[in-house]
Amino acid sequence: MGAEDEVARLRLRVRSMYEAAARIGADLDVRRTTQAIVDVIVPTLGRAATVDLYVAVVMGEDSEGVAPAPQGTIARFAVCGDLPEGMITAGERVPSLSTGPYDAALMAGDVVVIEDAWTFMTSRHGVEPTRRMVPDRVSRAIVAPLFARGRLLGVVTVWQDRARDLHPDDVEILHEIASRGGLAVDNARRYTREHATAVGLQRMLLPRGTTDTDAAETAAIYRPAGEGAGVGGEWFDVIPLSSARIGLVVGEAFGRGLVATATMGRVRAAMLTLAHLDLEPEELLTHVDDLVRRLGAEAEPGADPVGATCVYAVYDPVTSRCVLADAGHHAPLLVAPGREPVLIELPPGPPLGVGGIPFETAELELRASSVLVFHGSGFLDRQDDAAGAGLRRLRRSIGRRCRAGRALADVCRDIVDDTAPEGESTDVVLLCARTRSISPASTVRWVFPARAESVPEIRTLVTGQLARWRLDEEVFATELVISELAGNAVRYGGDSMTVRLIRGKDLLVCEVGDGNSTQPRIRRARSTDEGGRGLFLVSQVTERWGCRFGPDGKTIWAEQRLDRRHGSAPG
């Protein structure tokens, strides 16, 4: 070989290594990584190239390994170059990675050259299978293993015409490309596994996407960030509260990956617990802020900051009032019937975990069929957007999609498709709530002196109201509940008590309020005790019960699930 040929081969090698360094490993997707490997190889080393991997690799699992011959399910992940019709292409299964007598060399990390690939493969698999594996009868196969951290992930195969001279540099260049490619595939595989774990955990920690209650119809979508971006800590929640009310939450934990997901899960659990205590929104956020600050104090030195942002709203369908509090999050939008979307003005609050600044609330009166749209930062953080462009885009989509009569799940999906295309580098969360109102005809409220003589009168009034609502089958259980709750108010309350009934489409709520602020508790009465069984009986005949506190005392409430045969609530 002359000096000019030596220089040409050296330039070829340098160029190949430069392209391999620039292109292989630039992506954390397994398929795109394998495609980069074959794109670097063709046409420099041959007229075609393929990459075959164990299927477990793309799933992010550990490769199944080989000892002594390759085992496990294999698929073709990448193809480049001139392959005849009928050959196995990308996405199809490959019969085997075993090369028979060459397996030991592959397991040792060596490149294998099969000079007469057609004859070799037909001797092992027969003519018809070989037609799908070998381009033609004059092909040479150069096979290099893709190794990483002691595991065989798959092989890259280069196809050359046997008329072409095989140069030692071809083998050496392929070996170096395969070494780099193996590490890149392994990195993508590991990322795939971590990404799938984080997404799976995130989805397990989130509630179902749709609910249908007396307060609102809701629909939500959570979509993790695209490949190459860590999963964030965004979440949503729809929390059933006492007296047919609901709590609505959208938030986002700081950071990405499993740490953000874990923070999100802890914050969501805390908000669920505190919401069921019927705290006011600003008081709830104050308690959660204290918790997040403690989580931050417990973190390892040098760890990323622990924190979150969120909006929490409580909607009451009886009064049509919605109270909202913000903790450093994006304000929701409101679409009143027949109106364009407007941004709700909220007093700004600090992110959870900052502390030292009080949270404030905003109060709205909502018409029935109004739509509240809560969203995360994924709609606003698109690259190359001008200031405010994301919000304007979101408002346009909401105005176009939020039409009366459309299923809310379809509205959510269309908004996400309009404003947050697949593959974005941030998570996307959207929660829409179409409000409902419980009419005055479906509620009744009385005030009585807190005396024993009032209890029979209460039972009579309640029985009559149930008859007007055509709920005669609920009389026995409701009389028992009201008698026990009113009896407790007479025994432990103040001078007066209030009784309220709320009739929803499939729910009956009984409430008794008094001026005492002592928390009621169920206790196990002994057989010789004359009392102490009241709340236990209430818990047995109702769906759930609880107690909430206000400035004038407490209200004990109980919910009974109505049979659908009772029909709808009166309008």
C-alpha cells in the first residue's frame, strides 16, 4: 500500500470516529441511538448495516445475556443501506443472534468476519429463512458485538460485496464504533428504565382522570415529558369534601425524576389528609407549607431544593361559591357560559416550602356549567415562545374547545393536542371542571333550640321532607342518623342547633351543627353501657361521616348513597 492510500485510510478512520463521537449517544432513545450507529457505518464500511438487540433492552430491562450461545427474544432496531425486499427490517423479530462457531469470539468482544454469509447461513437455517437474513449470495458479513458493562446487548452487522477487498481498518473501525455504540445503547436503555419507573410511579400516585359528582363534572390529563427529558412532579386532584363540595388541585413539585415524583406523592397525600379536615384553602396551604419546609430540612446537604407550587380551590354547589388560594402556581382560567375565557385574579402566594408569607384567598360566584381550567407550566414553557405567547395560545384553544354539551374529556384532549404537542420537554397536566348547582328546592335548613323536646319535631320535619323528595325508603336510616346527631347536639352543644338536608342526584347529606367545638369520636361501647353507640350506628348506615369546624362551632355531617331508582334531584 502506498503512502497516499495510508493517508486516505487514516483520514477515513478519523472522519468515521469524528462522526461516531458526534452522532452516537446524542439521544437517549434506544431506536434513534441504534439508527445513528448504522448511519455512521453506511456507506463508509459497507453497502448496508443492521442493528439487532434483545427486546428486553428497549424495555429498559437488563439484557438477557448469552452463555454460551445467544438466547432470548431479538428484534431488528435499525437498518441503513441497500437491502432487498423481503429481508428482515426494523421492528421485526430476528430468529437468532447465534453465529455457531463464532459465538465464543463474539462473547469475547471480537469482531467476526463471515466471508461467505449465504453458504454459512443456509447450512444453519435453510434457504428460505436465509433469504430474509442475507442480502444475496455474494455478501460478506462483518458482525460486531454491542457490549456494555460486561453484557451483550446485541450485534451490529455490516454487509459488503465479497468483490470488495476486506481491509483490516474496516474491522478496527467497526470495533470502535460498536464499542461506542454499546455504551450509548446501554445509557439509553438505563434512561428508558428510569423514565418508565418514574412515569409508572407518577401515574400510580395520581387519581383517575374523570369524576362525576353533584358539584362538578371533571376531566384531567397528565402526560409525561418526551424522551430525553426527566419526568417532572406535576399532579392534579379532585377531592370529595363534606356537604357535596369538592376540592380541586393542580400543582408541580420542584425538580425532575424520581425525587420530584416522590415529593409530589408526599405533598398530594398531605393535601388529601388536610382537605378532609375541611380546612379553609389558605389554612390548608399554610399547613402543607410547614410540611414541605420540614422535608427540605431533612434533605441531604447539597441536594436539590425541595418545594412545590399549586392552586387549591373549594367549590360549594349549594351556594355556587368557589374559594381559591395560590401557592406560587399559574392562575386557572374561567369560562362562564356564553363567555370567553378569562384569567382568574388570585392574590399571589409563595411556593410551598418558602414560608414566612401568609396565603390569601379569592372568592367567586359561579354560574352552573361554568368551566374552571387548571393547568401546569408545560403549556407555557415552550422554547422560543415570546412572553405571554403560551397563555394566549392556551386561552384561544380553551375558547374554541369549551363549548356547551361537549364531553369534558374530549375538551381536555383537544386542548392538550392544540397547545402541547407530543415530545415536549416538560410534563403536561390539565384539569377541567364543569360546575353544577344544587337548587334551593334540594336543600332545607332549620334552627331549633338545643333541647330534647326538639328531637321529635326534627324527625317529623325530616320525614315530611323525604316524602316530598320521594325518598321514603331512606326514612328509617335518616331518622336514625338525625336522631343520633341531634341528640349529641342536645347533650353536648350550646343553646341552639341547626339541621340541614341536601338532596343530590345520588346522595343525601344530613347535617347537625351546634356551638361546641369538641371533636366527636366513635367509641366501642361495652355490653353493660347505656350509651356510646350513637356515632357507631351512624357509621354503619351511612356512606361516610365527619365533622368540620367553623367560627360558631362544629357541624357533624353524614352522607347516604341513594339508589338510582329514586330518580333525579328536584330542580
